[in-house]
Amino acid sequence: MGENTKIDPQLMLDRLHSGEPLLPPLVIRHSSFESDRAIDAVLEVAFNGAADTERFNVECKTRSTKEDFRKATQQATDNAKRLRCHPLIFLPYLSPDRLAELESMAVSGIDLCGNGIVYVPNRICVVRTGQPNLYPDSRLVANPFRGRSGLVARILIEKPHWETLSELTDAIAKHAQLKGLSLSQVSKTVSAYAEELLVLKDGNTIRLADPIRMLDQLGKNWRSNPSARSHYYRSSKGPLRLSELSNSTKLAWALTGESSATRYCTIAQGGPMKVAVSDMKLAESLLSLTPESVPSFADIVLIETQDDAAFFANEQDDDEVRYASRIQTWIELNAGDARQRETAKDLHQSIINASKA
């Protein structure tokens, strides 16, 4: 099946008629679809050839996202208590991890790919797994934690509650030196987070549900750009005044996270100062610099990049020096050497504490 395969609910229900296999060697002896509008089906199931049956209420979902899985298991469990039968969910695909989770909850589940678990404590346990996902969801955003989409995660960690999508979109544009995101792009990214249960949407309001997992996903998915151009320099006219880079509104710039660490952490810094810039030639024209061929003798490194995160939510001191955000600094330290990773732990905690405050 292709990436954009759409599941017809009737296709799923058609597999639940009497005489059809549920999960071999279990067979559906009787099925009902209209007795209760709150459920999708009631099944009587037995081993092939056996007389004794077990009764299940079925909750179908046409997608296999975390949110659909959570809703299906909750609805099936609630209805099972009401109807005094066993809960069973039916999704397009159930991964091995999902099957293990179902077993821990004593909830049965089947999919359209041949995977499933039918579990009745002390009575039945049939498990089939290993079949590939034939119905992959077309994700709203390829990777909502990387690139420009990741800016949405960063602003949600900084401020977990937003009244409207427009307010969130405007805030992203305000904090971005480069181009912000459109309302549509923010909407798709927020929906992707909601599918991962990272964000809760209630009407127009948006609320971050899990700042720790959101921050960890940003760190896990971040990639440095090894092909970015880096030029080394010495200052030719005394101490550097980085604020001169702000003399052009066409240039985006900020210290990298690594060089911003002393603003947020107690850590010894060595080597030249690293500055991310959106235009190398323009940055060179604004500073009085002499090229340095030996990196260890350099005072400053200009790194040309179009990475939006480098220029997002920057902080500024009294000398008008722009620092990488607290989140970007943590991400870079977390991807660094052992000493930097150890320092990153305290910064991680401070970011989470501020988000939860």
C-alpha cells in the first residue's frame, strides 16, 4: 500500500462477519453491528471447533496513531465494563510494542495486516506478530522536531499554553530572525504533536502536555551541518564588538549554543568564539577581522548557516551580543563531548522547571 492509503471503515467491519477468522485459530461465531451505537461491533469468538465462546466489544479506528490507539483502548475498556464483555480494538496496524502494551492492559487487538493479540485472562492468549505495516499513515509533517517545524516545539516549551493558533504563529515570527512559519505550517505541526500526545487541543487552545519528551525529541532529532562554511579570524582593531553585526537588518546572527554556554551554565570555555551568520560576506564586511590560517590562534569563527534554530529566540546582553537560546544551547551541549553532556543535564532541568512554572 502507498503512503496515502485511506482506510474505509466498512472495509474493517466487513472482516468481522460470522464465520470469518478473527485471529487464527480463533473464529467469529456471531457478530452484531447495530445493537449499540456507542460501539462498532459485538463478537462471539471461539477456537475453531470448540463450543465455548467469549464475547468482545470492538472499537475500530482507521488510523494507527498514538492518539487513536489511546482513544480506542479507553473506549473499548469503558464499553466492556458496561456490557460485561471483553475489550478489543481494531486498527490498521499494531506494532510489537503496541501488542505488548495491550497485553499489559488485558485488552485484545487485531489489525488489517495479520498482527494481533486476543487475551482473556486465564482463558485465551493468542498472539500473532511480525507482519509489516501495509497501511502507513501519511504524516502531516515529515519530521515535526527538525528544521523549521522544530521552532514550534521550542516556543511551546518556552510557553506551554496558547489561546489560539494565530497567537502561537505570531509569536514564532516575532522570535525568528529569519522567516517565520505560516499559519498552515504551524497548524500541521501542532496536529503532528497532538498525534504523539505531546500537545492537547481543546477548541482553539493549545497546551503542551509533556515538556520533557518534547525537549528530548528536539535533542534526539537535531543534526549539525558539517558542510557549513567556517572561516577563522583575528581581530585587527582591538576587542571584538559583535554588536556591529546588527548594523545590517539583512544579516541574521548569534553566538552558537556552544559559545553561549557560559551565559546559562558554569563551564570553562576555550578556543575561539563561534558565531553563526546567515551571510558570510556581509558579516565580514561589518567586522574588522584578519583571516587566520591556524585555528588555535583565531579569536572568532564565523559559521555560515541557514539553520532557523540558530537565529531563533536569541537572548541579548547589555553589549547587544546575541546568544543562542537556552534550548539551542542545551541541544548543542547534549551533542558534545562528555564534559558538555554533563553540563547539559543541569540546563535540561532548568528548561523543564521553567516550562512547568
